[in-house]
Amino acid sequence: MDIEDKMNDVFRKITKDEFDKLYDLFPDNETMWLKYRDMRLREFAQKQIDVYVIELNNTFIGELTINYISHDLMSEAIPNQRVYLQAFRLNKKYQGLGLGQKLIHFALSDLEKQGYTEFTVGVEEDNEKAKHIYFKFGFTEAIDRGYGDEFDPSDYTLYIRRI
């Protein structure tokens, strides 16, 4: 049985109580994780974010955070219209299998069913692989420029997808 056979019903939104299972996907040290975790749990409590995951054998192997509130750029999100995709991570062991794209597709489909018509994502200009994937999903119009923070210090271009 290959990975594709095991992937039934493993794309889903998590609850706030499951957030700690994302630790293995976090790229930084424990101190940064604890700071990040505190920030995200506050956002969860205020219903500012949702996190979509790929789960395999009770382990999260991929994540995509959806932010409903603008934080760094006012163009990121518009309530009930536009959401911001961020914190897209996939365990290196599972990269190159198309699972990340399936997670993006799952999240976008779910958000469209909820009535969202615009989606933004920030991508570093030199990240050709990510740009290629997002362009395939229709994120082709650059609308703003962002500057990194302590969790991701890279500058980025904000791209939008409209349906």
C-alpha cells in the first residue's frame, strides 16, 4: 500500500486543543515555538485563524494556517471576503508527492464553500518552487509587498487569487 492509499480523509481542520501536534513541523527552536504557539493560540481563541492539516498515523505531516484578520498588511484579509494563507509547511519526507498541493486545494475548496472569494499568500521572490505552485492555483496578481517578522524574516510579495 502506498501513501496515496493511506490518504483518505486525512485532510482536515484541527481544533485549538490539537495545536501542539504541529510542533514537529515548526522549523525553529523550542523558545521560538513557545512564543509562536502562544500567539497562535490567542488567534485561535479569537477565531482569527484556522489550521488545515494532513494527518497520517495520528501525526501531522503538513499544515496550512488560514488567517481571517490582516496583521502585517491591510491587504491580507477582508472579513467574510478575503483570507490569508500562511504557515504552509510539509514534512520533508513527504515533499514531492503532491500532498501539499492537495492540502491547498482542500483548504481553498472548504473556504470557497464558506463564501470566501479572495485568497492571498505571501511568497519570497526567490522561492521559484513556491511561486510555481501558487501560480498553478491562480495566485498570479501581485498586490502588495510585505516584510518579515521574527518567525519568518524574509521579505515577500503578496499575491491574490480571486474567484
